[in-house]
Amino acid sequence: MSNYDLDVIITTNSKNESFVKMTNNAIMSLRNSVGGDRFKIIIVETNTNAEEYPEANVTVKPNATLS
């Protein structure tokens, strides 16, 4: 049985700092909300060079550059 009540999937292309900041704000908004520890946050990152998001539970990146 999962410890999470809801899976939240966020798609992103962190091609610059503005997009990274926006994604981090979305993650932290979820974490800081009531019951934020009950969300499983999954980041689907299309930028193969982007860093992981440590506050997310899972970061998924493609094995090749997407065009």
C-alpha cells in the first residue's frame, strides 16, 4: 500500500533558470500546502541536461534529446 494519497505529475522543459524557478515554486507550493507530505510528486523533465529536483519524489528524463 502506498503512503501517498495523490500522484502529481509536472511536465517541464528546464531550458533556463526561469523555468527551473517556476518548477521549484510549483513543487514547494504543493509541499507547503495542507497534506503536502501525502503527494507523490513526479517531474517529467524533457531537458536531458537539467538537474534533478530534490524536493520531488521522482524525476524522469528521456535517454535522448527530444525535438
